[in-house]
Amino acid sequence: MQEKYDWAPEEADLMIWTGSETKADYVREDDEIQILMKSGEIRPFSSFLETPVRIAFNRKYYICHPVA
């Protein structure tokens, strides 16, 4: 971008932002899935599992800059 718009390095640092965001698909502590049994009992989803559910994380990268 610096070369394309003929910006000085200081200007490019002010005009271009990069970074990443990470988000968990499912966080058991925040919103445990509850299952309503035929008996009327409500049980947490984790009580049906022998091993804990592995939580997947999504990381997305971005670059922000002005459009000419």
C-alpha cells in the first residue's frame, strides 16, 4: 500500500492496521447446552460424554486501509 499510494512510512503506519481475532465456537462455561429428558429432567450435555468436548477456535486475520 505504501508504494501504491506513495505514502511515507510514517503515513503508512497511521493508515494501515493489521491484526487477528480469535473466537471459540462453543464455551461450555458460558452456555452449557441443556437437554430436556422425557422424564422432564434437564441435564447438561456434558453429562452424556465420557470425554470432554474439544473446543475449536477460529482465528481470522484482517488488514484495514483506506480505499482510494
